[in-house]
Amino acid sequence: MGRLTSESGEQGVVKYEWDALGNRTGTTLPDGRRIRSLYYGSGHLLNIALDDLPLTGFSRDTLHREVSRTQGALTSRSSYDRLGRLHQRDVF
């Protein structure tokens, strides 16, 4: 399946990179900055960085559900009920 590799507009060109699973792993902005996304082997998102500066990090349980997310000074934690439904999410 073909993937979009670039877009052009008034602000310049945005370029995209993809892995074998179809996850977008890189975006190069018109000003040259790069957004990188790293995935677990399972294809679930692990972290996002801008020019190697971490923006967002994710932790997952053995069922690959998101259990925590850190964005700068904010962290959220999620818990699930026995049926796998989101039960609670706290942000601190």
C-alpha cells in the first residue's frame, strides 16, 4: 500500500517516513525540524520527540493498553476494569 511521502504548500514541504508496519516514524517540517515516533515491536506508540527532545512518552501493560503518558510536566495514569474498559484516568 502506498504511503504519503510528502506534501507541498505555501509554507514549504513536509516529508514523511514510515516503517514496515505502516506506522509514521518521521515527519520533517518545512523549517527542517524533525518529529520522530518510536514504536514497540507490536506497533504500539512508545514515544514522540521533536529534534530528539522528548515530547510524549507512553507506558503500556502486557495487553498493550496505555497505562501512563508523560507530556512535559504532566503525567496521566490509566486503569482498567476486569473487562478491559477504561476505569479511571488521573492527570497530575
